[in-house]
Amino acid sequence: MMRPEDIRGVIAAIPTPFDEADKVDIGGLKRLTRYVLESGVHGIMTTGGTGEFPSLVREEKREVTRTVVDEVGGKVPVIAGTAACSTIETIALSKDAEEAGADAVIVTAPYYFPLPEMALLGHYRELASAIGIPVVLYNNPLYTGNNLSPGLVGKLADTDGVIGIKQSNSDLGQFVETVRVVGERISVCTGIDSQFYASLCVGGKGIFSTAAAVIPREMVQVYAHFMNQEHDKARSLHMILQSLNRYLEYDPGYVSPCKEALNLLGIHVGRVRKPLPDLSEPEREAIKQALRGLGYGIS
């Protein structure tokens, strides 16, 4: 059973590969899993935002997680995204992930309807009590419309089965306050690649990272430098990687840039599912230039 101390380091939030028929590409998913695993990541997150979870049907989510679990073979934890608008569906998806072999689930707040904190508290507590694997909270208010405040996270940290939080609120101050409130009880990780080094400096334990699906070795190296107290090296490398990481956040949307970068590297993951947009030609060229700047031979 995973514990808070197991949520650490670089956890690659991987995309879901699609083939030309817009079906889940199982072979491509296995190759991508091996790529990040062999690069030294400390965990893998499936079916999250980077994995286009709103575009996947229930059976596909289960298949993706099962495929990654089988490919990983217990080498690192696999944490499955199981967010949904309703508590009943979140529990069903989380039970699917548990049956597929996931080590934990990671769950955003329900989206679409604005919810009071007591409703959010009840949602997570009911989920945690309904499944046999741990829960990682996922705060992404820009996308969900419901913020998990540090005070609410403090209450949830006392819930059996809650072991960590992915903090994707762009407000670094809220990250710091969350660490202050719960950092001794659960693992607090950033979900924003451009905040990686800064988050470690204020007590964060790691990152759920889209960049780690593309440049996993470099992201792992930032973490290794930090853990070795080589702060100048960690900060310097982080700033170098920012030339790519800035495209893997919110504008023009992080999934298409992630997939474009992987395709350019020869790790074929296909395109995003509609209605998500592909990149424009200037955006594609910017991704190429960023990869070239990191030393990758992109033609």
C-alpha cells in the first residue's frame, strides 16, 4: 500500500497515444511507458489531463491503466486519474483503476457545478472510504472551477487513504501555504513544470509532470541535483528546460505541445482527440526550436 513518502520525485503524466483511426494505440502506449521508465522517473500517472481523460470512454481508461501497470511490472508506482463530475462515477472509475492494478488514484475536484467546501470534503471522504487503494488530491481550479483551499486540504489530510496532493493552482503562494498546513502529513507536489525547482525549495516533494513525458531524463536530473544539494545545478538546469516547459502548461494548451514534441522525438503518440485543437505551424516551429535548444537533433 502506498504511503505519503512514496509520492515523491518525478512522476510522468503521460499522454494517451492514438492511432490513425483515433483508437488507443496500445503498442505506442507500451513504448512510451518504457521510454519514461528507462529514463528514471519515480512514478507514472495515467489518464489525467495530459492523458485526455475527458476524451476517453470508461473502457479505454481501464485499458490504458492496465497496459501501463503490466508494462511497469511493479518498478514504480502507477497512479491513475479517475476524476468525474459525480461522486458515484468517480468511485466507479476508481474501482476500475484498482482492479487494473493501479497503486493509487489521483482525482481533481468535480467540475462544471460550483461546489461549497463541505460538498468537496464529502466527495473525497466518500471516495477514500469506497476503494482499497490510496487517493491523491488534484487541485486544478482553472480547469475545474473548484479550488481545494489549503484549509480544505488540511481537513482532507486527516482522511484515511488520502496520501498526497498535486497542486496545479498557478498561485505559488497557495502551494507554500498548503505545504505549511499539511506538509508533515501528506506529500505535496506541484503539477506545474515551470514551478518545479521553486516548489522543491519550499518543501514540495516532487512533481506530476507533463514535461517528464517528453524530457524525463532532464526532469529527473533536476530532482537529483536538488536532492544532492547541488542547488546551482538544479536551478540552472530548470531554467534551461523552461524554454520547453513554458509550452506544456496552459497556452496553447499543454496536450498538443506534449504530443507534438514526442512525435518530433520519434516517440509516436498521434494527435489529440477532437475537439482539442492541433498546433498551428508557428506553434509547431516553436516546439522544434525549443527541442533543438535542449540539444535534440530535430530536422
